Amino acid sequence: MAHVWTAGRLALDFANAASPGSYADLAQWAGEAGVVTPAEARALARAAARRRPAAAAALMQATALQASIASVMLAVAERRPPPTRALAELNDALAIAVARRRLVRRGAGFVWEWNAGRDQLDRLLWPVIRSAADVLTSRDVAAVRACAASGCRRLFLDGSRNGTRRWCEMAVCGNRAKVRRHYTRRRSRSARSAGGKSSSANRRGSTHSIAWPSRGSIAPSSRRQS
Ligand SMILES: [Zn+2]
């Protein structure tokens, strides 16, 4: 599962992550994301190995949650209404998570805690659900973006001062776009000097014919193997 933390909010990183192939993947992600401690993540993975039906159910919930958060957040980023079903699914997940919150006395005041046994396998998802709700109900919602690189669309929170961040990672998608522009300009210049054949069709063709260097596909799933 994902080991890249560029989105700025837990729910967005979760939406960007490669789909977990097993509960152990999910637990590892949650440990690295700080949802639980690494020791808790290992304990949950061990519990999942003992309780396979519950682990399969939690994994299915995680996959569905990932799809609904991604769908809602992408709509937010594109300034269109979210798909009704995705929002309904997120609300269903929220109802479960909210029911698990409780107030606990801490110092002179109270704090929220999650009311769950240590082996409760789906508890990894509750902080993610809360994060999604927090993004959607705060000023963050206006800063949700999808990467502008074609074939990427990873989500992130734009924290730039003027709100013009375009790429999930400048070092990957931003540089790739820069290289693409550079080649396009160079090809169209050489086409012009070779007899003025610089129609837009030629330019498009030339961009597509470039063999990109070694990093391969920029699709998130292929970049995120551990
Ligand atoms: Zn990107």
C-alpha cells in the first residue's frame, strides 16, 4: 500500500494509496500513517491472521471507503457535486465511526477518544473517516486539488500562498510536465526549421512518440510498491 505522504491530510493520502491487497497491508499503512503505533499495527495484523472473516470484512470496508473518499474528493477538486452514492457511503461509514467516539476526562477538560478494543480490526478506518469529514467541513475543502498531470490525478491539499499548486509532487509530475513542454517546444522549432511543418497535429504526434526515461508509468499504483 502507499508509502508516499504528499497530500497534506490523512484522508487524501488514504485516497491516493494503492488499494490494500490484504489486511496486513492496511495495518502497515496505518502504522506508517500514524493512525496507530507500529506496534499496534503489528498486533492488529496478527489478530487479523487469527480472525480471517473479520479481517476480510475490514479489508472490504477499507476498499469501499477508499473509493468513496476518492470519488467525493475528486469531485470537490473539480468543483462539481459529489456522486450521490459515494457521499451516501461516506456518510454510512461516518455513522459507524461517530458512534465509536467517546469523551474522556483529561486534565481539567475532556478529549475525544475512540471506543474500541485493541483487536477491533476496523478501528484503523475511523481516523481516516474523521479526517475526510474534517476536510469537507472546514476551510480545507476549498484547497483540495487533483494533480494536473494526465494519468495521475492524485489528491492533495494546496497549501501554497497563492493557491496555485498543480502537482502532487513537483519532483515527479511537475518535472515530467516540464520535460514534456521542453521536448514539445524543441520538436516544433526543428519542424519549423525543416520546412514549417508545425501543425498542432504534428506537435501532438511528436509528444506521444517520445520514449520517456526509466521511471515508467506515473500511475500511483506503480510508483508505490514498498
Ligand atoms: Zn501527480
